[in-house]
Amino acid sequence: MANYRYGRYVYGPDPLALPYDVRGAVDEMGDAILAGANPADALRDLLRRGQTGRRGLDDLLRRVRDRQREVRGSGRLDGILEQARALLDTAVGQERAELFPDPSDEARLREANLDALPADTSQAIRQLADYDWRSPTARQTFDRLRDLLRSEVLDSQFRGMKQAMSNPDPQAMQRVKDMLADLNEMLAADARGEHTQADFDRFMERHGELFPDHPRSLEELLDSLISRMAAAEQLLRSLSPEQREELAGLMASALDDAGLAAEMARLADALRARRPDLDRAGLAGGVQMSGEEPLGLGDATTALAELADLAELENALGQDYPGASLDDIDEEAVRRAFGRQAVDDVEALRRIERELERQGYLARSGGQLDLTPKAVRRLGDTALRRIFADLSFGARSGDHDQRDAGQAGELTGTTRAWEFGDEQPLDVPATVRNAVLRGGPRGLRGGGQPPRNQGGSGGDRPPQATPPRAIKLSSADFEVAETERRTAAVVSLLVDLSYSMQLRGTWAAAKQTALALHALLRSKFPQDAVQVVGFSNYARELHETELAGLGWDMVQGTNLHHALLLAGRHIDRHPEHEPVVLIVTDGEPTAHLQRDGRSWFDWPPSPETLELTLAEVDKMTRRHAALNIFMLADDARLTAFVDNVAKRNGGRVLQAAPEHLGEYVIRDFLRTRGASRR
């Protein structure tokens, strides 16, 4: 019988998860876009920050830089020179100790030869290659030095070779020679276009124990070899000229000693032929290591190869180059550096970018990233939701329902007692229930006892049920269904677009307020006619879809006169609607529209500008449109102007901090809408 075990899925994202919700990402992007960023920059900032539970690019970059510092502090690159010199000095010292008691001339000659050894470690090792050691201990030490150099040199080219040859048998070096010969033949066949995956599989069956990282294809193996080769060359460039010459000599001596020099040179030529840009791949300079622990040649090469991977990963995560894309991030490099969780974080960021486009929030056009109408509506809904969260009254206050409306209204699901003059539809079940409850149980039986049977030869018959009496209705029983009817309004929001709005940090709040008002009218008051007018030196009507990405105007002039003209035309097109006009500005009018249609700017404001603007205010008053003005600056001239407008028009003046502008405007709009129905 089969047994099953169940546990948490740990092999990546949950395959049964619900469709990805990117609305939170749209909201976060919206904050940056409303502040003036374009959609591409807002998306890049979002990807840098990440989202709740997922790291962003900045966090991954921080981890890359922390790892770079850790690797640089892991040790010194000249450690192999120190290790080789120490073993050589030990072998020579052991040999001298063996020769010292011997009084013969041969012993003195040997000592003289040892004294004449060159200071360069590699040259000294070459001279001692054929030396007949008198001391068995010294011979063992020298053999250990040669084995160390062979394993370190091979490990610098083939990662893990040192571990694979940790316990070499007499045939170990022959297996390495056979592997190199087969590898070079495989590369030659690949260059001719004759290589197949089956050839690589056979190669790995024969030599797989020499490759602990278990590459799955020739390309994967070559990537590793090229990375190691580049790191080894960078190691040489990171040393002083004297150290570089000494290490190169040690490596050449080790390869010659093992009989691998020819095959290794052939392999290096083949790798360079496949990657001719190898010497120019950002490896021109050396690397400074700050650690104190000496590193072996293989470990030093591994450290430099990791630093090279981290440098490429840092560049990809930075996304600071033309045409940068999250697809440039190498998942394998991320996995090697930080594990599977970091790969999932990168995939989550890619998914945000994909889903924003797939779900219709972002669209690419001509290489540009733009918000779609769906995204703009989402920003408006979010702005409205945040504003309502700050309001002190309940959500129902925003509806301003008219409970005594006629039958054209929408049913609310509640009832109330009928009053004289009501036009609401009668709620029949509730009315009958009231009558029944008022009549009591007797009303259900018709009152009294059922009549007895009046006889007959058959004796008593079963009593016959008497039909209940009809239910009598009273005017007190009537209940009507409550309906709500929303009176229609014509709404004009006039928003200052002048450069001073950005300088004072109020521009994002103004755009958020306009989007929130659009969302409120779309969801709660669909019968209303809304218009948003932006004004600087000229005024123009703004549609909802262009509000999010709208920028301020770097021009001179606050042409409230033109804005009021457009608002008046909008109101005149809807004479049956209640007019609502809201003005958001941080300065007094400094421009007006001339008869020829051109804008006239003057500072201080010219008498003609003030006169024409106030004339439009008077027209609004005759339309019964109150002008409610939201001041975003504490300016004496602006205060004097808006006070004059309030006296002439009867509207209200409110001084709002930018962070509370949306709350004030929405609250005032709802108050005005409610007052217009009473």
C-alpha cells in the first residue's frame, strides 16, 4: 500500500495561488506619478523598493555589495606564493639538518647547491626537480609541495578539481590527462558543428567525477571554464610584477611537471576562440583584497570568479543602462549568490511588470510606458478611499440620499410608516403584516367559536371550518418602501496649474483631489456632469485619463478669468442641474483673456484682470453657483481677493494644508450636494 506525506510546497511560487493582484502596485506607482514622475520612473522606483514580503532591487543590490565586501575580506591573493615558499623552506631546512652531521665533501657540495638556489620560488623548484634528496622527510615535503601546486593549478581552471583529487591514486593524473584530451577533442568537434548532446553525456559518464558541479551541457561547462580562466588571469593582474612572474612560473612548472602543459595550452586557445572578448570583459584592472588569511590558488580564483559574477549581477540589478530590463538578471547568478528565495524575489518583480501590462494597467506605445484609463480610474478610486478614511463622518453621509423622493428613485430595502403626501410605492407585505398584528389571533380565525352541527339522523358530524374574516386595513397599517433619488449637479473643479503649485509642493495633492472627485462622481453620483479645468496663463478642460500624468506649466500667469468662463459654459449646458464650483489655487489672478483670445499677464495684477475676473464671479452668482475657494498659500493679496469673492458670491473660503486638500474638497462637495437637495 502506497504511503503519502504532505508538507509545505518549497519549490518556488505556489502553483495554485490566485491570480496575481497588482492593484497595490498601481497604488504605489500612483503616488509617484501624482508627484510628477512618469510611469516608467514610477515602475522603476516600485521595483527598487519591492513590496510587502518581497525584496526589491535595492535590497538585492545591498546584499550583493555586502557579499562583495565579504569576499574581498576573505584573504590574500598571494597565499599560494606564501604556502609554496614555506614548504620549500621547510624541505630545504630538513635537507640541511640531514647534511650537517656528515663531514664529507659531498655534503658540503650539496649545502653549497642549496645556498645557490634562486630567490624565485618557481625557479628554485625547477632546480630541485632532479635533486637527489638525502633526507626522506625533505623528499616527502618537496613531493607535497609539487602535489599542492598541481592540484591548485588544476583547481584554478576546473572548479572542484582539488576536492576530486583529494585522495589521488597512481592513475589520478592519467585520468586528468585523458579528460583534457577528450575535452579538447569535443571542443574541436563542436567547432566543426559535429558535437551532440549525446557526446557530452558520454564525456560526463567517463569523467564526471572530476566535475563536482555536474554541468548539464557543453555550454554550461564552457561558461564555468571561461569564468575560471578569466578569474585566474585577473588574479595575475592583481599581483605585483614580481609576484605575477613568480606565480606564472609556479603554474607553468606545475603543468610541465604533470605533463599537462600542451593540453592546457590547447584548451586555453579553444576557449579564447569561442570568446574573443574574454580579455576585454571588464577585467583590465586588478582586485584589491583586504583579508589577512592566505588563500590557495584555487580558492583565490574562486573568490575572483565570484566577484566577477557579483559585478555583473550588480550591474543588472542597478538597471542604470539604456534598454535595461529585469530579463537581464541572471537567475543562476542570483541562485549561486543568495539561494532560491532571492530567485523567487526577482521573479515576483518580473511578474509585477508583466501583470501590470497583461491586466491592462500599463501600455507600451512607441517605446514609452503609459497609464491606461483603467489605471487612472484605479488611482482615482484609491485617492477617494484614502480621503474617506480620513473623514470624520460615516460613508453613508457621502450619499446624501433624499428619503422622501418619488417612485423614480431606487429601492433601499427598508420601509417606514406612510405619511400624507408620500409618493413612494406601497410595501404590501409589510402593510398586511401590520394589519394582522393589529387584529391579533382572532383576526386569523374570524373571531368566536365555529358553529356546532345542527343534527341529522347520522348524529353529530365533524365541525366544519369557517372561513376567516377579511383583514381590515387602517391608515396606520400602511408602510411605504423607501427610495433614494439623487438630484443631478453640474460640477466644475478649477485647479491652478501654475509653476508655484509645484514649488510649494501642492501639485500632487491637487491632482489626487481631482482624481478622487472624478471617482466619487463616477461611483456615487453618475448622473452628475463633472468638469475639471486647469488654468495657468490659459485655461483648458482636463479629462480624467490625462490627470495622472499631467505636469505643471512653467509659464507666468494665473488666469482664473478664463477658467471661470469655461466653467460658466459648462454650467449653462446643464441648466436643470444644481451648480457646484470648487476652486483650488495658491495665488491671486494675474492674467486674463483678451478679446482677441490671447492671454495678458501682469504683476501686480492689473485692474483689468481683477475687473474681468470679478465680472465672471458675478455671473456665477446670477447662475446661483456658489464659488468655494481652497487657498493653498497664506498670502495677503490672495486673502484679500478671495474675501472679496466670498462677499460678492456668498461662497466659502477655506485654507487647506496640501495633505488635507482632498479631504476638504470632498467634504465641501458632499456638504454642498446635500444642501442643494433640502
